[in-house]
Amino acid sequence: MLSGQHRYPFMARSLFASILLVCAFASAQNPGSPDHWIAVRAGRLFVGTNQLQKNQIVLIKGDRITEVGSAETVKIPAGSEIIDLSGATVLPGLVDAHTHVFGNGPDFDTHILRES
């Protein structure tokens, strides 16, 4: 195996595709509708511990995650938009995995353009 190659390329692509799909659905929702419910069915859910939770529901109202739990315990409100990611791994609440500590001054955009 060459350096830089993933050991499990299919899993990496699937995870990336799942994250993109969730982001696309989240950005497509109407931000002016705070009563819009979305239920994401997750086959595996990363919650920050050493193990993945299986068969989970992430319930979103407007732009906030309101509940996360097993499919047996979370009640999906009637009329909710359902996103079926039961064959994927989901990372709820992940906003930005790459940040810089320095350089966040008032002219940050110009700084980024100049330093790129």
C-alpha cells in the first residue's frame, strides 16, 4: 500500500458523502420556518465516545438539534421531513473541523486572501 492511501477508501468516501448529504439537506431548509422538523435516521451515530451508537434518530427543529436517541425511544413529530441515512455514519452538530486560533482580527477576510 502506498503512503497516503486509505486503508478503507469506500468507508471514507461513504462517510464524506453522508456528511455532505446532511449539510445539503440542512442548508436547503427554509431558515424562516422555525417549526420545520427534520428527523435523521442514522445507522451509526458518533457521539464523542469510543463507540458508535447504532439505529439512532437525530431530531432537528428549525436550526437546532432537539433530541438524539435510539429509534425505539425518540418520537418523530407528524409531518417531519425524514432523511434516511440508516446505511451511513452521522456526526451531528459538527460545524467546523478545521479552525485557526490566530488571525481572527477585524480584517480576517483580507488576511486570508493575502496569505493564501
